[in-house]
Amino acid sequence: MTPIIGILASSISAGQLGSFDSIATATSSGSTKEINFTSIPGTYKHLQIRAIFNNLTTARNVKMTLNTSVTSARWHYLYGNGSTTFANSSTENLISIQDGISSTNMYAMVLDILDYTNTNKNKTVRTLLGYDNNGNGIVQFSSNLYATTSVITDIKLQIDDYNWVNGSHFALYGIKG
């Protein structure tokens, strides 16, 4: 039976929707250039990273590497700040998460890596992130296509060559199918 939004959907048990398991967490000490999640178990359908972060130096780019390298990824994003919207795409040798993060605001992010163990599919990464600055914040939705069918076992997040601010926190979850 396909659930119907509303009363019928509210009767679905949590087991039918899948569940989240905490795999690992990382917190920056202020001298951390990279956040690494390694030896990721292949027992989930998808992965999710939830984070609060910044670098407090200057506007920099957040990027991600899967399995120690990325040869080519396609990035699409939509961005809005309350008065302006922007959309763009590019091909890069990394997985872009955010271009030019603000150096004064903490960002919140939810990032999904879909079908990370499926060897018949290329990998898709989707990200929702943003910050609030007393009504002058931003929100961004983006997706990356990484043309590999390899199982993802390692994830590295970094801000160019700068450190994550002390207290930046990252949590990796496995999502059961």
C-alpha cells in the first residue's frame, strides 16, 4: 500500500521508513585541516553527514573527496540570500559543497551520499546548507554526480588549505533501506 500524506501516513511504523545509525563523529580542535571518515561499513543503503562548521579566516571553498580521489564530478547548485537567487553548474576534479563560505558565520549542513554501495550506479551527493545572520543568511541546495560505481569506503571534507574552526562538528550516519 502506498502511504497517503496525512492520517494514513501517520500510521506507518518507523521500521517501514528506514532508520539512521550513527557511524562516526568528528569535532575540530581548531588545527584540523581535514575531516576524515574511513573504513565505512557497506551495510547501509545511503550515508548522511550532518555538520556545523566554519573556518574563521576568509571566504573559502568546502570540498569533499570520496575514496581518496575524485577524477571528475559535475556540480549543480541553487543559492538564495533573501534578495538574490543564483543557479550554476561546473565540472571539477573534486566534489564541491560550497563556494566561498563566509568567514564569520557558522553553517549547518545535511549531506546525503545516495546508493554508496551500489556497483551498478554512479554516485550522487546532495547537500542542503546555510546560515542565518539576523535575517541576512543564505540557503543552498546542490547536487554532485561523481562518475564512479565503486563502493564508497572513505570520505574526506576540507576547506581549501585552511583549518576548520574549533568546535566544528561532523556526524556520519548510515541510512538503512
